[in-house]
Amino acid sequence: MLGEPIQVLVDTVQKLERRNAARSLRKILASTRPEDIAEVFRFLGETQRKRIFDHIDDVEIRALVLSELDTDVLPSMLEQMTDGEIVPLLEEMSSDDTVDVLAAVADERRDALLNKMSREDMDEAHDLLRYDPETAGGLMVPDYFALERSTTCAEAILRLQDDSADLEMAFYVYVVNENGHLVGVVTLRQLVISPPNTALSDIMQPDIVRVATGDDQEQVAGLVARYNLLALPVVDDANRLVGIVTVDDVIDVIRQEATEDMLKMAGAGQVSFGLDARELGKAARSRMPWLLATLVGGIGASFIIHSFEEQMLKVALLAAFIPVIIGMAGNVGTQSLTIVTRGLALGHIDVTQTARVAVRELAIGMIGGLIYGVLLGVVAVIFGHNDPGVSATGGALAFGLSVSISLCGAMIIAAVVGSVVPMMFQRLSIDPAVATGPFVTTAVDILGVLFYFGVAVFLLGI
């Protein structure tokens, strides 16, 4: 099914399910990649997902589908499954996927599921559940390939062949000393091209990029991306190798973090495309608080506009340019906060550079403000040339100048607010992506309107 649009697959699965065409549905699901089935589930309702999931016969495929489900879909899916259905799937998964699934259920049920698993799988899961799920320890798998320094290349290849069934992925040979401390790494390419009797200590790279169990998942993703690694070793406080984070999990982290940041900045809550009343209710509830913040800000801007009612009665044309100034300023503010928030997330900038970042964004806002301010000012002069209110006050040129200066100033204010607010959040140890979109937009609207009328009152003498 690779390359086929997901929507076609969604439509096909839904049609077969509605017709109770169980045999055809099983055939479609059996020939579809588990990752694509998991993607389809994002577009289905809660009850429909469970009915379709029950048509997957192969336990391995069922386990893969469950492990690939989006974090917004997984909890509701697990609620509809019995412990007897879940446990065999948990035992089929890799240990890191098992922990991810267990993290989606309540503590009481998690303990019940663990107690029903095999002793070995339960112990592995218990070990990984000790770590925060958004740290290197929470991401790692304990199945890695490590050998002592004195091992020869020939012996290492034989060991790798013997242990391959127990390894999720083997990209590197990690070299440890007699105490289990990580001392080097050998790529598989270096292993197979070296003479058979060569000791690993002679070809290993001692300068190893590694992370500790408590390191944040964004730091892990940044290291993998920077050094083009396929896996990253995880060590404990004593530098003992305890696991690896593989590139497939890092890709999920990058996608998850980027999605979360965008949703937080927009105040949009969770992502789900199902049409169930319950899911629609959840999505609506997650967005309402930030919409309320925007509403309050809009009311504040309305009060400001109302306070200048007398001036607008004299020059009604002032009202025509409010949407342009607010819209342009809002876009500039959104651009600045998006760039700064992403830079903070990727580690490209930090809070010590607040002044530098603000000056940079101010300069960009000023350049854009001058260009578009002049253009809008020309339009304002044309509009105001035959306007009685404009003619009775400062004249068309003064009106155009006030509009031009207002747009330039509003764009500068927006650029500064959009860059400084996320930096302030970061300094206060608050996630800078948390609804900065509604916050900045509201602030820019209020400040932009206030600046606009202040300039107009001063230049037009109204």
C-alpha cells in the first residue's frame, strides 16, 4: 500500500466495515503495512477503530499497529480492549514500545497488565518505566550489542550472528571494559573490513557521543541529527552502558516535538480527525481556554477603539485602515515568535541572547515597516484626498503619514513582542511554545491599535 493516498485506504476500509465484508476487510488489512493501518485509525471514530482492529488476525501485525498509533488515539483504543487482549501484544513488542503503550493507561491498570506479563518482559518494562518518558532513559531499548575490548573482529562477527535474533537493531558494536563502562564504539563497516584477528580496542573510536538516562529527548534528537547517527548509546551516572536510542525513535521525537510546539503556539490542543462526539468534545475543550484569551484581548482592543470614537466621527476613514494595520502586525508577530520558539527548541539560541534576538527582529520589522508603510501611506493619501473628514483636519498628506508611521510602528512592536515573549517564558522555565500564538496576537492587536490612534491624534490634531 506504500505510496497510495491514505484517504483512499480510509474510504475503502470504512466501506468494507459498513458492509460487514469481513473477509475482504481482513484481506485488505493483511496486505497493508501496520504503519499505514495506524495512520488510517486517526481518521476513524473510536468504536469503528476497535471493530476494524478486531479484523486483524496476525498477532505481530496487531502489536505493530498498536505501537504505531498516535498518542491521541492510543488511550481511547486501550480503553476498549481487555487486559487479555493487550498483554499478548505487549509481549510481542520491543521493550520501548511496550513502555510507550503502558504509559497511555492509568497507573492501576498498568500494574495489572504488568503482573499478567511474562517475568522477563515485566522486569524489562519495570526498568524502563523508572525513567521519564521524555528522557533518553524513557526512549532507549536495553537490547544493544556490546563486547569487551580484547574481542577480535572475527569473534565479534560470530557473536553478532548468534545474538541477531535478540537485537532490535544493530548499527554499532559498543566496546565496554570489565565493569561495563562504555569506552569505545566500532561501526559495522569497520568491523567487517578489518583483519579477523584485530582486537576491537585497536579499531574503536574512543571519542563517543553519548547521553545520560536523564537527558531530555530534544537533546537526544539534536545529537542524532547533528552527528548523523543511527543510534545513540545511553549511560548511567557511572558511565555504564544501559541502552541505546535508535534513529526511528528519534524521528518520532522530532515529529512529536514539532507538532506539539505548533499546537501549543496556536492553542489548538490535540490532533484527531475522528468525528465521534466524544473526540469532538475533547478537541473543543482543549481549544476553548486559548480562544477565551483571544476574546478577552479582542474586547480590550474594542474598548480602545471605542475610546477614540470622537476622533473617528471626525475622520471616519481611520476605521478603514484598522484591519490592515492589525493584520500586518499580527503576521509579523507570528513570524517572529515562530522563528524564536523553534530556535530555542533546537538550541540555536538561548535566553542570554534576548537583546541580540530582539534587536535583530526589530531591524527586520523596521525594514518591512518602512517598505509597507510607504505603500500603505500612498494608498491612504489617495483615499483621503477627497474625504471631507481628512480635508477638515490635517489633510491627505498628514493622514497618509499617520497611517504610514502607524503601520511601521505596529510592525516593529509586533516583531519585538513576538521575539521577547518566548524568551521570557524560557527564562521563567515555562515552555515557550505554550499558547504564545494567541498571547502575542492579542498583545499586538492592543498595542497596534493604541499606537495607530495615538499617532493619528497627534498628526491630525483631532
